[in-house]
Amino acid sequence: MPVPFVSYSEVDVLIIGAGPAGLMCANALATAKVNVRIVDKRAFKLTTGEGDGIAPRTTEVLQSYGLAERLMRESSQLHLAAFYNPSSTGGIELTNRTPCISAPSARYPFELGLHQGAIQDIFLDSMTPLGVKVERSTIPTSIELSNDENELTDPTSYPVRVVLEKLDKSEDEPREEIVHAKFVVGCDGAHSWIRKQVDITMDGEQSDSIWGVALVHSNHGSVIFIPREQDRIRIYIQLEDKDFINPVTGRLDKDKIGPEQILETAQKSLEPYTLIRKSEFVWWTIYSVGQRVASKYSIKNRVFITGDACHTHSPKAGQGMNASINDSHNLAWKIALVVRGWADMPLLSTYESERRKFALDLIAFDKMWSALCCGKPLTEQNSDGVSPEHFFKTFQTDFTSGTEIHYQPSLAVNDRNQEMASGLVLGKRVPPCKFIRAADAWPFELQDLLPSDFLFKLLVFTEIQKPKSFLNRYATHGSSRFDIITISKGRKETFNIFRLPTLLRSHWSKVFIDDTDPTGSFGGEGYSYYGVGPEGALVVVRPDGYVGAIAPLDHVEDLDAYFASFMKIPA
């Protein structure tokens, strides 16, 4: 019998794993016109179950890719949370209701609930027209990274060799393919094959709590109810019985419990209320909580891990899928700029420095929140228990909204001139604010002027200056790496855009004024909200929507220095 032919190929980016992190990364890179492939061991796409919560910042991110409208149309919206605690007469009673999101700058002040399969479909349907499809029933069997430093530092080289095995091929068809990639991104989950192959460890611990997938805090344990699409509901239940652990493997054994027993456990916590099941179980699982962070997020800036491959935690704060999506959002634009030849390799190091710190902060919060969820409530019989006030105050943190993510100074975040625009915090995302388009008084949300199109946005709060130094230096023939948005003060009735230099009105649609809308209902407070004085300011917004640098109008050289630290000058 002849030996099946082994095929060879090259690709800019090879993604392993088609969960939220992998699909987000693939869709983003496809949008940037990067040559990308994504493979997954599953034969079929996910149809239900797993993650289901989308935080406000993640909705903003998906809006920047044009995906939020469908997401919100298909999801349930969670605006209010109800808290139940033990009553003095036994059972539980309602003790408080509060908004789910308290972050004052959240553009979407609510959580979204939609099963992970539907969320992944949004990514799949977005990237398919761009020519990228998931290659299913495909697994990596080996990965090798070149030791040649010249090759590793050359962004045009293909230093990563991956052998793929196609599980759905017959014996007489080629099952193996050798892929040479510039970059490999491991998005293959908590038990990541990529992470293990490159010897990245997971640092942290396994908690003792076991959970089966209005917050109820009762003497029988905690229960979390999440309203979902199509009048469904997801229930998280704290399980105390250690009999669910297989003594041989030390892992949870699904054969020792089923959804009926999980529901019975929930009912004990809900007295005097009754939980009535009116349909079949769509999906269920049990899990133990591991709170760990990978020791590193990349090897030589060539092999990266994202999502659950680099951080695991409880789902009670609803951060798993959100952290995964935002990992890939952070990484994709940096890879795209390097592949395009616009940025130097060191820019890629900021992925780990930015996202690993966030993961450490997330684990710290998750440990605190999990302890409260798993702790006994405060009662007359349990004076050391968790008080409703403490529980309620912790729930109201802005951390879970994602709007307070703050990246520290680095190549991608300058730390100068914050006083020029105090409301546009260096290293934080641009908060929402509405401005009026000068040409036709059409109100626009500034975030909608910052799409994820892999360009830097230059917000020019001015009327007369010409910040052309670095723009000319990094201009590319036939295209630009920058999108200039001019925001001036003035009245919509009298403002004349032709007073502005040509550079600041590259197109009539790029000029805005800080004035009220034609009905006088909103607007006119943008300069004040962003802390910009009458002297104006230059604000650089990174391709991921985070503030990268600020400069006075008469010190454009500050931006020269910022971009020179990572951006290549065209030949």
C-alpha cells in the first residue's frame, strides 16, 4: 500500500481551538486581511451550553467589529439583580434588588445572556464571508519552534512548525499536514495541548467547592439564577457532597450525579419557593473551581496562548468568556500590525504584560467573590457568616463590567500629559460620549467612530493646529495607518469646517463639534467630560479602543517618540 502523501503549507497565523477566544482571534485577523487558519478537534460546532454571560465592555468590543446588534437581538438583557437570604422563619426571603451594572461609564449598562453556541455562531457567520472557516476534526500532534534568533526576530519568517492530523480522512487519504507558521495562537482551553507542549505552567490552586451548572444565599448553599434567551434559565448550584470525586483520578465524575440531583439540591436552598421544571434539560455539567494563571503567555513572541489556556477561575462572576474574547482582542491587532510590516516584534510583548496582569486581578477578585458565595450566610446561629451588606457591596464592584481595565505604561501606553485630557485615561478604553457631526448635525457616539479596523485613531481637540509630523513619517503609499477625527468647539448653526486645515478635514464626515443635538436633548459636554481644556489636546487611540498617548497641540514630538518605540518607518 502506498504511503499517503504529506502536504506542506505556510500561513501567517495558525489558531488551535475554535472556542470564543479562537473564533474572536480568527475573526479579528480575517478582518485585518491576515492569512489565518483555525483548526479544532471537534467534528461539529457547539450548539448550546458552556459560557453564556457577556459583560458591558465585551459588548462594546463586539460593537467595534459590527457584531453587537445581532448579539443584543438574540440575547436576554440582565438589568437588575435580586438577592435572597435566610429568613427568620426558615427558608429564604428577598432582601435587595440592585442594578446588575453600576459602572457609571458603561455604554451598555446591563449584562447579556446567550448560550455560547449562539455567540460562536456570530463569529462564524462574520468570518466566513472573509474566507476563513474552522477546519474541524483536526488536531496538532507536534509543534517545534526554531532556535535561530535571526529567524525568530524576523517578522517575515515562518519559525513555527506544526504537524496537523485530520481525523476525518480515510486511510488512503493524506491525514497529516505540516504547517509552517509565523505565529501560533493556542486557544485550546483549560487543558491546553499547546501550553503543555511549550512547557508553560499554570500557577494557582484548586478550591474545595464543587458547583453544578436572583442570587440565593441560604443555609443549604448558594444558588445563582441567570435568565436566558427563549424564556430559559441557567442555574449555578453549590454542591457540598464530596462523593462526586473519583477516588482514582481525583477528578469530578459525572456518572455520580445527574441534572435531577442538581435540581433537587437547588430546591433545598429555595424554600419556601418551588422550582418546577417544564421542559427537558438543554445542557448540564458539574465542575470544581481552579483559580490559576499561566506563568507566561507567549514563547519568543511566536507561540501565544489565550483564554482558558492561560487563566481558569470560577464562572460565578461571569468573566470566563469575556476574558477570553478580550485576550484575543488585545493580541490580534498587535499581530496584524507586525504581519503588515507596520510594527516591530517587541510590540507583541505587551500582550502578556497587559493581559496577564488583568488575569491576576481577576483571580484575586474571583477568590474573594467565590469565598462569599460559598460561605455560610450571617444568621443568629452563625455570627461569623457573610452579611448581606458585605455580599451586596462586593457584587456592586465595577470590575465585572470590564470598563475599568487599566493597562500600565509600556511601549503601547505612554504615561505623559495625562493632565491634558483627564477623562481619557492612558491605558483605559475611551468611554462613550456623543458629539455632533459638523456638516449635518448628526449625533454620533464617539465609540462608533473607533471601529476595530486596525488603524490608530488621532482625536484632535482643536481648531487650527496641524499635527502632521508623525503622520507624514509613518504614512504608507496608498494607505494610512491613522484615522484623524477632529473635535472642535462651536455652534452647529455657524461652524464652518473650511476654517480647519486640510489635514484636519480629510473627509467631511471626520469633523465633529462639541455641541447639543438639534433638539437640545444631549451633547455639548464632551470637552468637560474628557477633561480637555480650551488649549485642546492630541489623543492617540490604539486599534483596540484604548488610549495610548496624549500630547499638547504644540508638542507633537511627544507622539513622535511614542510611535517610534514600536512602529516601523516605511522604506
